[in-house]
Amino acid sequence: MGGYSDAGYSVEKNELKFQPSAQRFEYGTQNPALFFGLETAIDFLNAIGIDKVWEHDRALAEAFYQELIKIANVEVLSPEEENFRTAMITFRMKNITYDKIVSYLMEKRIRVRPVTEGNLMAVRVSFHVYNNEMDVAKILSEIKNLAQS
């Protein structure tokens, strides 16, 4: 419920009518900084070139994947077929729960996402334009440390 989502209301009658259009989902005060930031982010990506961004992201993810599959106790859930992989690689460890992996990596200032949907109980690593080869080396090193513990 937002300031412009209603088509009318009556406190006395305890009635609320929503707009008949998508405006019914409008929330109150908008955050202009988010809209301007999104526009600037799109301009930034377009200046680099979306194909170059994709090549960069996939190269980092592929380097990560190729080393990750070599680490003992790691089960990689991303597809084995390279053409089916993206810039996001998902894994879990046989000896450590996903939440402990996430916590450990966060302590090392490495941001990952827990994947609990579908009862996967795994960790997703996503690469993007702001990552580099040093980031790949750092997370691999920390995963190797975990695997040895």
C-alpha cells in the first residue's frame, strides 16, 4: 500500500479501493538516487560493451570452475558442460555446511550467496565486471583452507 496505489478509501466505512491498473502496486515515496544510479550503471556497462563484460565475467568464472573441481571435498553443482555454465558457479563441500562456508568467506571479506532453494544447501559465487583474477585466486585459496580443516 502506497500513497498512490489507492483509488479511494473511507475510514468510516472501513473501505479501500485499489487502482485498477499496475499503479495499485506503487509504493509511497520513491528513491530518485536508485533511478539515477541505475541509469548511470547502464551507461557504464554500455560504455564497456556488454559483450566484453560477458567475456570478462565468463573468463573469471571459468578459471574459478577449473580450479574448484580440483579441490578435495568440493562438489560443484554448476553444469560440467562449459556451454551451459554462466558467470555464477555453485558448489558445496562434503565436510562443511553451506552456512559455515558463507560465514567463513564473509569473515574474509568475500561476498557469496547461500543457495537454500530446492534444498541445495550450497554456495554461489558470482563474477562481474568489478572482479579480477586476484579475486579468483583469493576465494580459491580460502576454499582450499576450508577443505583442509
